[in-house]
Amino acid sequence: MSKKIAITGKGGSGKTMLTTVMTKLLANKKDIKLLAIDADSAVNLPYALGIETKRTVAEIRQQIIEDPEARAEIKDKNIRIVMEESLETGNGFHLLVMGRPEGPGCYCSVNDLLRYGIENLSQQFDITLIDCEAGPEQVNRRVVKGIDVLLIVTEPTTRGARVADSILGVIQRDESIRPAEMGLVINRFKGDDKLIMESADKWRLDIFGRIPEDQNITDYDASGRPIFDLPDIAPSVVAVAETLTKLGLY
Ligand SMILES: Nc1ncnc2c1ncn2[C@@H]1O[C@H](COP(=O)(O)OP(=O)(O)OP(=O)(O)O)[C@@H](O)[C@H]1O
Ligand SMILES: [Mg+2]
């Protein structure tokens, strides 16, 4: 098995939370080789997972550009090995962090490296979870092309539905990024999802989960504890376990 799952959605919708809790639950399964990728240049996933990052994809790129020695070393080794060496090791999973490109200039080459990393490294793992940047950009730039499952995290609001619509619009227009499975995960669910269900019906989408507002997460956030350490009985963790079951992964 080698399954790539991208987690997308509006800013602040809960992408990093969902990626973290999925990582936590799947990391417990000893028979699964798991890779988590922070594709968001804002770099939040390592903190949520409680991991220190030593080397990001953006830093590798910067070294290639600036440092002749590093460039020679990378030439010798080939970029795949450099990527492998930049993987962080967590408890039951590995982590690749894209990071922030330094200085002015465009994000394209970091996105290219990231796409390369996703395509190559994911082959060595059973499951790859990709915490994407907010909005449809990375879907648009095909950073997440060739993925198996696309999850769109959305809050049950009009604005949430609109961003979900814009991501789906991009996919609708581009055959090459159409994943085998695609669905919504409703976060901060309070019992009413009429607005979101209208979008889901329009796009014939599955609902892969409904995650309630969870005071445990709020408390962990407030005290700076990684969400990865949430107890298994936390309502959000229970809800994400159901999502994994729906995806046939748990
Ligand atoms: N179900 C929930 N209950 C309580 N707090 C939550 C819940 N989901 C997410 N949060 C909190 O809301 C904030 C935003 O969530 P998160 O960082 O996961 O969103 P995001 O989509 O990754 O945001 P960004 O677009 O900035 O990367 C975080 O502080 C997170 O811990
Ligand atoms: Mg995030």
C-alpha cells in the first residue's frame, strides 16, 4: 500500500489539527510506515506534533543556491538522498517540512522540490499525509497532483463552503489532479451542517467526518502542549478515528 492523502481547506479551518490527530492515531499502528508532510510555508505542523525541525526543504534549496560545498555534496549524493536525510523522526512516523523560502522571490522552486519530495519519498511509505497551505493554490499548482485522497476541511459556515467550492472548482477543471477519493471533513461541528451539505450534494462529495469543537484542543493550545499528546478519549480524537475508519485506514 502507498496512499497519499492531502488535507486542504480555508485558513484556520483545522487542517493542521486534522493532520496531527490522523498522524497520532496512525503512528500507533506499528505495521504502517507513515510520513507526515508540512507543505505550509507557515510551519505549524512540527509544533502540533511536538517535533523539532532540523532542516526544511526551503533550507535545502537555499543551501543549493548559496553554498558551493553544499551544492557539490548534493550533486554527489543526489537530491533524493538529501531529502531522505532531512526527514525528522517522530514516535511511529517521519516528518518532512517545507519551510519558508528566504528573501524575496517566488515559491515555485520550493513547490517543485516539495512535489519531488512528495512523489519520491511517499513511495517508501504506506501512508503520506500532506498538511497543505490554506486555499486552492497548492491544488492549483499541482503540488498535490497524483494523490489518492483529498480531504477538504471546512467549518459549517458560508465562507467555509465557498472555499471548499473554489478548491473543487480547480479540481473540476484539471483531470490530472483528480484524486480517487475526495470528501469533506466538517470541523467545529455544532449539529447543523445544512450549508455544507448543499455543497456536498452539488459536488457529489462524501462527508468523511464531523469533528466537534473540543475544549481539550483549546486547553492544549493555551498551554503550548502539542495536540499530538491529546488523550485518545478526547472528542476530536474519537471523531478523527471515525474518519480514518471511513477511509479504510483504521
Ligand atoms: N475542533 C476544534 N476544537 C477546538 N479548537 C480547534 C479545533 N480545530 C482546530 N482548533 C484550533 O483552531 C486553530 C486553527 O486550527 P489549525 O491550525 O488546525 O487550522 P489550519 O487550517 O491548519 O490553519 P492555517 O490555515 O493557519 O494553517 C488552532 O489553534 C487549533 O488548535
Ligand atoms: Mg495549518
